[in-house]
Amino acid sequence: MTTGKAGQAGEQAGNRLEHFPITFFAIVMGIMGLSLACHAGTVLWPGLARASEAAMWLGIAIFLAIAAIYALKILRHPGAVAAEWQHPVKLAFFPTVSISLLLMATALLPHHPGAARTIWWLGGAGQAVLTLAVVSGWIGHRPFQVGHLTPAWFIPAVGNVIVPVAGVPLGYAELSWLFFSAGLVFWGVLLTLVMNRLVFHDPVPARLFPTLVILIAPPAVAFLAYVQLAGGLDAFARILFYAACVFAALVAVQVPQLARLSFALSFWALSFPVAAFSIAAFRYGALADSDAHGWIGAAALALLGGLVAGLLARTGRAIGRGEICRPE
């Protein structure tokens, strides 16, 4: 009897491992985003430095745990990993691994610059490989349909424009311009495709509707990268920041619909874009000497803190109930 129960438990664990999704890395993006937003918020409240560092170490710990589990999945269930790679929606989430490393490097830079440099190189190399692989997959011979297109497809572009945020302080300006250019061009192309899909085709399925918030991330992160590369605020930087504001307003209108949805891992798509917008507002406020923009950043940071706390609680509850890591 005991052996039977043990065997059944082992089988259940194996099934959960097989269905452990790549989208788990979006959790790391959200928590590292919180760390960076708290660090940006120290311009108003220096005490946030401790919260920033705590979130950074939590994000690193979660990254290592998720990476270890997913590496085990690669070893034991390579077919399931291949199926995720072939999936028209999940494919775009693979760069969340390299993005997590780039965010980790950015958060570590003020504390451990040597480690940050190494992790930045790992993240940048991974981002280059995954961008080429994902985009090659998109333009290959897969039977993609309009319904497969969601704002999650922005993720590879966002990863490229994150590179300069730490790349410029580390001394890699030309390489940062390369990644920034690639990310900006792909964002423009994908924005046209995504807006066409949202306006002229069926609504995004409820399970993926939270990915709509990703619309905020590309211009917000591009603003942060551009002011690093250009060395300050200019007309193009303002265009990028206010584009993020427009998308934030569009997303805010969708909040009532978001509130009615059942929880899924895709809800973590809410966290990083809000973090990016908060950091961008703090940065704009500092560069333009505008208290109003600083308080916009503070409001977004307060929202982000509540979001991450709620998402961690909901994720833990869903894992405990076996609602995650199961066949879709």
C-alpha cells in the first residue's frame, strides 16, 4: 500500500515536471523589476535601498530554483521542452531566461560589479542566440495564425533594449547600440502586427489577456536604454517615455476586465511592465527636474509592490492546489 502511494506520488511529481512551463521565468522578471524600481525610488525615499536589495536576492534565489527545475525537465522530458519551443505562444517566453539574467546584472551592478559583468555577458549572449532563434522560428515554415499573435511576442524585443541599461555603465556602448537598434526595429514591426491583431481580429483569449500589459514595456525600457546611450534627455527620449504613458493609459482602461479573470501564470505579465514604467518615470523626473514625474513613479511603485505580493500569494496557492504544471 505504501509502495503504491509512493509510486503514485512519484508519477504525479514526474507529470508536474513534464508540464513545468517556461513562463515561470516571468516571475523572476517581475521580482527583479521590483528590485530595480525600489532602487530608482531611493531618490525620494532612501530607505527603499533595503527593499531593493532584499527583492534582488529573492529574485536571484527564485531564478536559481526555477532554472534548476527547468534544467531537470530538459534532461528528463526533452520532448516536452521541444513542444514548448514549437508552441506559437510559449516560444516568445524563452527569452525570459536571458532577460532575467540581464535584469539580475543590472540590479547587482551597484553592489557587485564584477559578478554583474559576468552575468551581463551571459544574459547578452543568451539574448542574442534566443532572439535569432525565435525570430527565425517566426519567419520559418510554421503554420502561425493571426490568433497566435499576442503582446507576449514583444518579449524578445524587450530583452534587446534591456541590454544597454547595464551595458553602457559597464563600458560596452557599441554593443549596447547594436542590441538597442535590433530591439527598437523589431518593436516597431511587432507593434504594427499586434495592433492589427487586436483591432481587426478576435479578442485575445482570457488566459492570455494579461499579456496586454506588455504593451507598456518596450517604450518604457527603450527610454531607459536610450537615455543611457544618448547621455541625457532629448526629443526622442521624450517620445519614448510618453509613448509608454499612452500605453499605460490604454492598459488602465482594461483593468476591470483583468480583475474578472481567473488566475494563471500569465498574470505575471502585469509585473515587469509596471516596474519598467515606474523606473522610467523616476528617471524622467530626475532628468527633467520634475517632481510630478517622480510621484508618478512612486504611484507605479506602490502598485507594483501590491501586484508582486498578490501574485506571489496567488502563485503559491495555485501550486499548492495543483492548478499549475498540468496539461493545458
